[in-house]
Amino acid sequence: MTAQAQAQVQGQGQAQVQPPAEAQAPADAQVTTLVAPRPPRVRTRRRGHTAVIRALGPLGLLAAWWTASATGALTQDVLASPAHVVAAVAELWGNGQLSDALAASLTRAGIGLVIGLTAGLVLGVVTGFTRLGDELLDSSLQTLRTIPFLSLVPLFMVWFGINETAKILLIAVATTFPMYVSTYGGVRNADRKLVEAMRSFGMGRLAVVREVVLPGALPSLLAGLRLSMTLSVIALIAAEEINATAGIGYLMAQAQSYARTDVLAVCILIYGLLGLTADTVVRLLERVLMPWRAAGQGATR
């Protein structure tokens, strides 16, 4: 076979192997259509609309309470009606008992909360940022964390008596460990490469904690603050059972002695409002300190 014939055969084989361009075009267009991303549909919600939705639950409970009292399904000896509760608020505020009780209770809860938050923050930073602190303190603190703070009431009464010290320290113990656990987790999750970079630039340990670690752990710190503030109200109820002579708990004890369900309802509602106020304060702090999170929550898909 001549060289010219061989070249013709090879050319025919290559022409048969290569697919036509027209057959490839539809497949490429189909693949492009399948992998094209669709833009997400974002629906923004106004704050006023969100506030109305949040108010529906409490308003529904209030309406059910009022209906049950008006129809006689809920008698006065079981629970006073909303009208009687409002009258009790006016009575207690008029004679000064409610304002004095609020001042005493808020003072106890505030001092105990400050002590607990400070202790939890310091212990969380020490154990989360240093290996020695982790090895030396974390196991003991985790053991103490599992002890219910209510079981410490008799022991605190023996140690500190029935004065204000026992009440404040009980609230402090209850609020320390939620803040400690949240701080410990937030500090441990800090970016180690960023920490080492700051150390290589000559920044000291305290400066690294203040400028790098704590800002990075801010979401965990606010979560611990929310839990601690909620527990401060719960611990306040238990603390004011220790022979209190002032405060909301003392007001409840007096109302129980005289079977005043309206005053008891007032005290219970005050405890609930204190917890709601604590949660609202943390939400406001999140909006101020972490505006990017508030912007992300304002849009729902």
C-alpha cells in the first residue's frame, strides 16, 4: 500500500472517531441549565409585626384567665381574677409594701448576679485559656456544677445564718456555673492561629484575652449571661424562703398565711416579669454588641 493510501485511511478513521459538534451542543446547554444556581427568596419581617406575634401568647393566657374567672370555672379561693389582682397591686403599691419588697429583692438578685457573673467569667477564662488552669480547676468545677444549688440551702443556713449573706451567696452560686460553662466553651473555641499571631507581634496574655479571645467568645458570653440572669430569679425565690423579713418572698409568705390568692398572683407575676426583663436586656445587648446577628434574624427564608 502506498503512502498516499495509508494517509487516506488514517484520515477516514479520525473522522469517524470525532463526534460532530452539533451533537455536543445540546448536552453542554443542558448541563449549564442544571447547575445554574437559583437566587434565594428572602422575606423581611418588620419589628412591629414580630412584637405583635410575641404578644399573642401572653394575651391569650390573660384572656383564658379572665374567661375562667368570669364564668365561675376558676373560683376566688383557687386563683383571684385579673380585676382582683389589679386591685391588689394598687393596694400594695399604695401602702408601700410592693415598692419595698421590689427594692429588697432586686438588691439581693443584683448583688448575687454580679458576684456570680464575675466568678464565672474569671474561672472560664483561666481554665479555657491556660492549660494549667484547665488541668487544675476544670474537673473540680464540673463536679460542683452538678450539685443542685437548692441542696445548699440548709448548709448555707448553718454556715452564714439566716441573714442576707446566705441569700446573696446562694444566688451567686446558682449564677456562677452557667457563666463558667459558656465562657469556657467560648474561650476554648477561639481561633488559635489568630492568638498565636497576636502573641508573635508582642501582645501580652491579658491583652490577647481582652482584644482577641473575649470578642470572639461574645456569643457564648451572652448565652451564659441569659442563663445566669434567668437562674438569678429562680435562686431568688429559694433564697427568700430563708426566713426573709423583706422582699417578694416575704410578701408571698404573708399572703399564704392569710390565703390572699390575689397577692400570691401578684408575686408570681412579678417573678415572671423579672425573668422576662432579664431576657429582654440580653436581647438588647445582642443587638448592640452583635448587630450582624440581628440583621440576619430580621430576614427569613
